[in-house]
Amino acid sequence: MAFDGITISALISEIKDKITGGRIDKIYQPEGDEIILAIRSFGKAYKLLLTANPSNPKFHFTSENRDNPLNPPLFCMVMRKHLQSGKIIAVDQPNFDRIVNIYVESMNEMGDYSVKKLILEVMGRHSNIILTDEDNIILDCIKHITHDKSSVREVLPGREYIMPPAQDKINTMDLNRDNFNTAFNNSLTKKTQAMIYQSYTGISPVVASEICVRASIDPSDYCESLNGSQVSSLYNSFSKVVSDIKAEKFDPQLIINDSGKILDFSPLNMTQYTGFTFKYYDSMSELIEDFYRTRDFTYRMNQKTQDLKKLISQNIERCVRKKEIQQKTLKDIENREELRLYGELITANIYSIKEGMTKAELPNFYSENYETISIPLDSDKTPAENAQKYFKAYNKAKRTYEALQEQIRSNDEELNYLEGVLTSVSNCTDEQDIKEIRRELRDNGYIKKSKGDNKKSQNKKSKPLRFTSSDGYDIFVGKNNYQNDELTLKIARPRDMWFHTKNIPGSHVIVIYKGEDFPDTTLTEAAQLAAYYSKAQGSSMVPVDYTEKRNVKKPNGAKPGMVIYETNKTAYVNADEEIIHKLKKYSTN
């Protein structure tokens, strides 16, 4: 469901009574597009998150602890200057739109109390967080919108705050029979669902569809096809939804399909989803935080690792191009033994070859059949010179081949390593994981070292993922190459079981030995984890090698994460996300 006016209304209903009258204790800006207000109200502490993330703009109470930058951004400093220690006196939602206003009474530079307004505009990529003074003048905003970016509305410090352009919609809270009939009659050629969400503020297509379903009307039916009784039923259904919103009767819920995947959320009871499982919440904030947790994490990780992925991909492309050149060179010299044969046959028959000949038909005494071979000759060279030409070409091709073998091995090793690092980037679960991969790339010469590198943070180690199998065995999964080395070479004991995808970049997986044979179920689940946390994620019948850790060695000079092993077995498993989520996971960070 979209973060629409109803969701905002439900959240305001939850937070306004808790924070109105409270004081803003601290202000943080953990990301470039979000802030957290630490509020103390009536003896309780709350953390209110506001984010203008273009993918998931929202606000809600949060229970998560976020890392904050050492040096707060300018917008955070402005917020602290004007709002810290301020008293929240009201929270509202103008015109039932996707806008939240938080009014804060605080002391200005002159020592007088004034009311500042903190505004969150929840509007997709146009979302913003704006602070204004008592005269509605913008003090600062988290995103500066100049005339170059928008010819409709500038949002800059010093400018008067103007609300986003009206969409000529009716305020949903003002719904009555007259404006409904007007909207309906003006939309006869539209589908019923579209008529509702295009005519009224704060209504998403999903809610419009729910209103239709409650009225026993197909949302795709055109307005002109409805009879008078159906129109009345549609209005009554809509009116009941509005009445519940005004009465703050909300029913926060997640909609979950048969495979356990979260499909949607809603602040209202959704009757249109039949055959699905519903998870109900007492708190709208808790619902929103649960729903967006994975989305926010994915977005943030993508933002923070974008440059890493680009750097690694560029080096992978370089290795692929080099490999293509090497293969072409190999093909060009695949006749090197033939060159040597030509030289030897010419030498053996040198007295039967005359100068000026362009080719020589000579018997191949190396062949059992002693067949005749036609050898091209340079008519300007003597027979001896022609033989030397072929020997010289053969020796050059031989040297090239020998050098290529090492180059191909080295290039293939680097390509495999880089693909493994790229897989590690997708396995990151926090910023420390990202820092560790940056350090690894820096240590291996892919990123230039600088004086500003923080040695203390480089020495801080992130921790592997930890799971528990169905049989109660601890399973650890390395998220990057440094973790893989640490897990396999320092943490794992000789009898622990080690897993890795066969000839596929991926994580090292360790199952801790408990003094008895490993159950088949545990071995299968560990193999599935190895397949999932690899380049083969999402594939079926992925080969996974496993052996006791004592059979795993690291060659001298090998890159991080590179090992060799012997006496292994191979399991073929599916790298299925649903199977992985059935395992109990513990955070060790």
C-alpha cells in the first residue's frame, strides 16, 4: 500500500498524544535524507524518524539504534539550533494530504519564544523535510530545490514556504453526498476505483479498490455502468471509511501470502485480500518499521556500495577483456607444433629443395602413414633460411604459450576473486562490512591508500552471520573474504564441517562439531546457506563441496578468501530464500 493520507493519519493518531507537550531532547541525522528526533514526554522517551528517502519516504516511531556521522550535517546543526529543547505543541495533516506538520515552541536568538514548524512532505522523489520560522520563512531544508530543478516551486533557505501545488482534489475529510455526486458525474468514463483516488486527497488506488469491494462493486467497472443503488452503496462504503478515520479507528496489519512473503500493509482492515494471512499490530509505527525494514536496508546498502560495485565491475570487465585477448592469442598459436614440424622436415630434406620454390611436397617421417605434407616456402629465402624462419616462429609461439599459461592462471584467479568480492558486497549487513571490503580492496591495490584512512576503524572486525540448524547446530557464514579467512583459518576447529559452492564465488560456511556425526538435515541446511550466500543465489541444483575443516588449507601468497581442499563430498541444493528464512538467525554484530 502506498504511504498515503490514511497511513499518515493513522500514524499521527498514534504519535500526537504521546509527543504533544514533550520536549525534543536530541536531534540526529544518520543519513543524508533523514532525521531522528529524540523526544522526552511525560516521563517516557521516544525516537521519531522522519525520512525523505525518494524510494520510501515516511515517518514513525523507531526502536532501531542508528550509527550517526562524527560530524553532523549542516541541516542537523540548523535543526539543533532552532528545535533542541523545544516543546512540541501540535501535530497535524493539512487537507488530509501527504504532509505532516510538527509545531515546536522554542526560544529564538532574542530570547523570546516562537513557534517553528517542521514539515515532512511525503511525495516520492519530491519528498523533503523543511524547517520554517514563525513567519513561514524557510530556515533550511534537507533537499534544496532550485529553479533549475523545479520551475513550479523553489524550496530554499530564506524563501517563503509554499505548499506543493494543489491537484484540484476534494479533501477526503470533507466527503459528503453533494461533492461525491459531483465527482462521480464528472468521472462517468472512468473506472470506479480511479474516480475515487483521482477525486479525493490522500486516497491510494489500493484503498479505492477496498472501498469498491466493500460496496460489492468491481473496482474496474466504469462509473457510467453503475445503477443508482450501486452508487449509493459506493458512497456509504466510502463514508464508513472516512468515519473510521475521523474516529481514529485503525487496524494496522500486514498481508502475507502462503509462502510467508509480505505482500502489503494497511492501517485499515482489508477485505479484498481473500485467502491470505494477516498479522495484526497494536502500533502503526511498529507495522511500518517491520514492513520497510528490508526495503530501507536494501536502498541504503545500494547507495553506500554503489561506488564499490562500479569499481569491482570495471575490474571484472578488464579481466574479461584480457581473457578474450588471451583466448584469441592461444588460437593464433595453436599451430605452433606444425611450425616446428615444417622446420624439421625442411632441414631433413634440405638438399632436395631448390631456391626460388614457393612450396615443398615433403614426406612426414613422424607419421605412421608417411603422408606427404605441402609446406609453403618464401621464394626469396634459401631452404636453410626457410627452415630457420619456421623454427623462429615456433620458438616465439612456444614462449608466448608458456607465458600465456601463467597469465591465464593469474587472470582467472583475479577474475574469480573479484566476482567473489562482488558477491560479498551483496552480503553486507551493516556499514562495518562495507568498510571491511573497502579495506580489502585497498590492501590489494584496487583502491588507492590515503593519509585519511582511519587505522582504528580498519582494525575493527565485523562478525559473520550466525544461524541455528533444525537439529540445533551452530552454523556460521562469512560475509566477506576477511571474514572467510578468519572463520575458516582461526575460528573453525579441525572436526568442524566446512562448506563452499563448487567453482562458484561465495561465502565460507562452518558447522560447529558437537562430538557426534552431523545429521543429514544440518548438512543440507548448511549447504543451502552456502548456495544462498554465493553468486548462485536463487538458482537450483547448486553444487556445494563440503569437508572437515582440517582438509582445508590456504596456499602461501593466496588472495583473501582463497583456499584449497581435498577429500570432499558434493551436495546439490537449491539456493532458495524461503528455505533460508526457516532457519533461526541470530545477530552477532
